[in-house]
Amino acid sequence: MLTSTKELLEKAQKYSYAVGAFNLYNLEGVKAVVNAAEADKSPAIIQILPQILKYGGPPLIALFLEAADSASVPMSVHLDHCEDEAIIELALKAGVQSVLADGSKFSFQENLAFTREMTVLAHAKGATVEAEIGRISGTEDGMTVAAKEAKMTDPDQAQEFVAKSGVDFLAVTIGNVHGQYYSEPRLDFERLIKVRQRLKIPLVLHGASGLPALMIQRSIELGVCKFNVNTEVRQKYLQFWREYGETNSQRDLLDCQKAATGAMQEIIAQKIRLFGSAGKA
């Protein structure tokens, strides 16, 4: 059932678990998330990146919204990492429940001004807003932020930013990265504690692919109630099709689509259980 992202995250915050937010590209990805969420009686969030929205347009958003609304568990649709007002307006008009107004590459004041404007816009449409303070390094879907450009979230700035922007959730940077971790992940939990002490709104952690279970659990204990997942699910999908191509299988395409969905569903189910949202629908 289509549900507001705010409602999903506030419930997760209250009962100390996290909701998985999965970046998707097509029908197979959507079915994988819905199937996994329904099987484990878990809420979930369908996410779309701006470049995927540009590619699929309103019909793809309509697919995501219909899938979420038809599910037997609470789900929402969220626009991820967007710094383009026109695309945010397009997504809101299409009916998404929330957007990440991403001004993290700007100065603090520019980020604040942009986020505040997008928050007013989204709230007028009945949607909610995620913002990002600090900047996450790594590569995801062609977007790269060099390690030297990354910046940890400052707890005092986060408090000021939320108070002045009116955002509903905040993505924090505490050592997490987009894409793959090429060395052992190290999260600054002391920094997260300080952010949590200053803020009451739900916190978000990007770059959950590859984080050890103990780090996930500790993050939830300290107030993270939304994890973004992309890399592991996307890689599983690509792996399936590479192996299919190498075998020269003559199976029907529909059988292959079902198999690809099943492969992604296994990864998504693992994340749902890791985040503690199974049985929370």
C-alpha cells in the first residue's frame, strides 16, 4: 500500500529498526523488492535516481507507484540525490512521496537555501524531504565524488541546517561511501551520537552495500532508520545476465526475467532482515 515515507521512517525510529530504500531501474527490480517485502512482511522504499527518471520518464514513476500501491505491505517511492529543481518538480507532480534535495556539493549556505526552497515546494505537494549534510565519497551510477572532496557531517551544522530548512530526514556522512568499499569500512559512531543528540528527525545512511552487520546494527541503535541500497542488488542483476549470455541458453526471455528477479530478491531479503524491518509491516 502506498504510504508516506515520513510515516515509514517515524515508525522505524520509534521501534528501533531501519527501512531499506532500494534504487531501482526496471520491472524486475520492482518485483524483487515487492516480493521480498511481502514475503517478510516488511515496509520498503522504492528509489529512483534522476538519470533513471530522465530515461524512463513519468511512465517509470507510474510503474513504481502502482507497484507500491498494489503491495500488501507499506511502501513509498522516493527520488534520490537530485540537485535539479525541474526534476524534483517532475517527480512531485508524478506523485512521489519524498525527495532527496541534494545540495551537498554546495556551500553550507547555498545548500541551506536550495533545501529550504525544495522543502517548501515538496510540503505544498504533501511530500517530504531528505537532505544531506557533509558529502559522501565514492561512485554510484556514474556519479563520482573523490575522497578529497568528501566531508563528514558536522553535528552543530546539522542542527542549524535542520532548524532553518524544515527538512524531514537527514542523510549523514560518518565514513560511509557510495558504491564499493575498497578497504575495511570505518564509521565514526561518536559523530553519529552527537548528531542524534542534536536532532529528533529520522537519520539516513547512504552506502549500506558492503557494511558489516555489526555496523548496521550499531547505526540503527544510534538512530539511523533508512539505509540506501544499490550496488549489491544492481551487481547481482548484471551478474545474472552476464552468466546467461555466456551459457547461450535458449530459455524464454520471460523465464530469464523471472530468474533475474529471483536473484535480486535474495539480496533484498537479506537486507530487510539485516535492517530489522521483517515483520514490521
